[in-house]
Amino acid sequence: MASSLASPSPTSSFIRNKKDLGFSAFPSTSQIAIQKCKKQVSKKIVSVMAPQQSERKPATTGSVKTGMTMTEKILAKASEKPQLSPGDNVWVNVDILMTHDVCGPGSIGIFKKEFGQNEKVWDREKIVIIPDHYIFTSDERANRNVDILRDFCTEQNIKYFYDIKDLSNFKANPDYKGVCHVALAQEGHCRPGEVLLGTDSHTCTAGAFGQFATGIGNTDAGFVLGTGKLLLKVPPTLRFVMDGEMPPYLLAKDLILQIIGEISVAGATYKAMEFVGTTVESLNMEERMTLCNMVVEAGGKNGVVPADGTTFKYLEGKTSLPYEPVYSDAQASYLSEYRFDISKLEPLVAKPHSPDNRALARECKDVKIDRVYIGSCTGGKTEDFLAAAKVFLASGKKVKVPTFLVPATQKVWLDLYTLPVPGSGGKTCSQIFEEAGCDTPASPSCGACLGGPKDTYARMNEPKVCVSTTNRNFPGRMGHKEGQIYLASPYTAAASALTGYVTDPREFLQ
């Protein structure tokens, strides 16, 4: 019989970099204690060679297992494996596949080419199709894409197709939702412990619910449409521990900009980013979504937050399907661990033209801006608009630059007109925005976040300087290739709108 030994494995991918990172940064940043924690080298089970024997099922008692992270556990369950390690390639059973009007037609075309024109999808109730990117436009090709989605969903009897037909009035389309990543959560398609794949890089947003969620390409999506499976490589995990009381002038956008600035846009390439700590536990679901939304800007394969009471409360009434949360083992191994004292963090921006071009908002106070954009899957949720309204309310002033508001979904749009803003005496966001001189909230969609056709609302058709709550600031991202985009939280965006310069929100919130 084979015997087992526990021995250090110097080549293990679990080995941690023990180098102290020290204080972060750039010169005038406040002292934020961020360091990689020293940990012991993990141990790996190796076997002594023995004569070949017939295959046996794993023992149910007395077996020795290596601890797994959340991501490893979810993929192990989805691949029906008892144990997984980073680097393993496994066939994963997919719980939800999402696609939209940009990538959907291509995915559908691949599915029909490879599986047959009349072939049926693997499960019509596990496919979610959401037109959201290029919607309110007269562009014929953009409109054609939505038609392709509609025809396919009719052919396949897809249960969750959130259609839009009347482009002149989104409210006349009760099925239309808006931005896919926010709609997935609002419509109950995000569940702890599951695997959610989508043809959009920001599908990682759903990791806020304690699930494995990542973006895939059209070819992969075409394969999933036909089989419900996909070959995935298990990523190693980076652990981000955020503790300390969240200052009243910070939002999750500041936290993720700090992390991306720390590790760079390539720092998490094909790695899972796990967020834990007292600060994370204090965040509501929409703020956790912001955190996970931008892991891809650091190259991350997925982001994940452990499910807890906040998660379960959000899901009440949204899904009737059972789900099983998983949590990292205490002995789980991480590639690296970073610790942050959030109480010492200051409001941040990412300067043009990269999400890791981090700076303190107050360091950019001389940057004159031309406009402000509040919207997208990152910064167009209800909590984002409540935050912006809080700044406008505290100032009592009018904006000095055009300020565009694009709710992510119909539900968010409705919240702007119905939910009272705390401390406002019953005023809604829409009333406060009107008093501040902002544009009227637009039809819910991805809007100008990724440019789009030239008639897209708030698209940058000229080389302007914009403070935006979106997620990317590459040249041409919001339209004009010479435009300059400063990524910021809704607090910072609203404060900047009031002054016409990049502005630290503490000028109005303290």
C-alpha cells in the first residue's frame, strides 16, 4: 500500500512572497499600513511510489486534505472534485451564463455553427440575455444586434430575456432592465457558491455574492450555450484584509482604487482576489459589488466576498432557488496577503490613462474639468446616487459643469424618484439633482461608459476632461481618444461637479 508523507514543497504555487511591502506609495499619501504578511510555507501531501492498483473511490473518513480557498472550493464543487489546487484544469458545470447585445450575436453565431442551426441550448432557464450596451441609439448595427438576441430567445424559448422594443420610452418596456451586472443581482441570478460566467469582463461584479464569477469570450460562451460546461484553470488567490472604521467621506470605489494603485493593472493577472475584514463586512451589497467589479482592472480572474447576513438579506425575495455558501478554510493557502487600515485612507482618483494611476483627490485640486459622469455598473447603482445626492445636499450649491446621470437599471431609475435621501426632509435624489442643476436622469443603460455610437447620451465626442464613476479611463474609452478621464467615487464626482475642479469631497462632507 502507498503511504503518505507531509513535506515542504519548495515548488508549490502556494509559497508566499515574504518581502515586506512597507508603506504604500506615492509621496504625499497618508500613512496607510499596507504590508504583505509573513506566513509559513504551506505543506503539500506527496505519495511514496507503489505498484499500480485498480482505481478506488476516495475514503470518506480519515483522509488528509489541504485547506482550500473560497474560489478553489466553488470550482471543486462545480467540477465534482474533492480537492483542487491552483493551476489545475477542470471541466466546470456552469450555473448561469449571461450575454448581452455586444457579444451575444457572436456567441450565438458560434453556437449555431458548431452545434447546428436547429440545436437547442443546454438549459433555457440558466441563460440570461440582457441588452444594455448600445440601446438608445439610431445606429442600425446596434439595433440589429438586439434583433438577433430577440430572434434567438424566441427560437430557444429563453426564460430570462430582458427585451426592449420601444427605444423612445424605456418605461414602456416592463421587461427591460438595464446594465447586466446590476440587473443580474436585482433579478436574483446571483447566488453564493455558484458559477456565473458572462461575455463581459465586469461579470466579476457578482463575486460580491460569494460566488465564482468571471468574464469569458464569445467562443467559450458558444460552447457553454451547447454544453453547460467550460474548461477552467484554477487561479491562485490573493487575500486583501481591510480593517478599520470606514470614514464618512470614503466609498468602496476609493478602496478598490487604492488596491489597484498598490498592485498595478497587472498585479492580479489570472488570480482570484478575496476581500475580507471588518471594513468589508460593514459594506452593503452594492458597495461590495463595486469592490468586485473592478478586480479585472488589476488583471484579476475573479473577485469574491464571503457571503454573510448582509448577503442573505439582500437575496430575500429575489431567488427561490436553494444555494450553498462556501468559505475559505482556516488553513487555506494564499499566494499573497495584503492588509489595509482603511481608517487612514483618503479620497482617491485614478488619473488618465490607467486605473492604477492613483493619486489623492486633494493632490489634483488644480485640475480643471469640463464635465462629470455618474453612472455605469461601477457607479450607477442606487447607493451611488444617494452618495452623490448627499454631497449636493450638504453644499446647497449648483454644479459648475455639465453633470450627467445614468442609472444602471429601471429599478435604480425608479429609486431616484421615490426614495427619500436621509437628512433631506423627504426629498428624493431627483429633486436634489434638479436643484443642483444636474441633467435629468437618463434612460438606464451602459451609456457613455464605453463610448458607443456617436449619438449615445453623454458620450465624449470632443476632447474634454471628465470626472467619472466608471471603471476605465483608457484613451477613447468614453468616446474621443484625446479625452481625459479621472476615475472617482460618487462623493468625489459630485464634489468636483460643484467646483469645476477635481475636488476632495471632505470640502462638503466635513
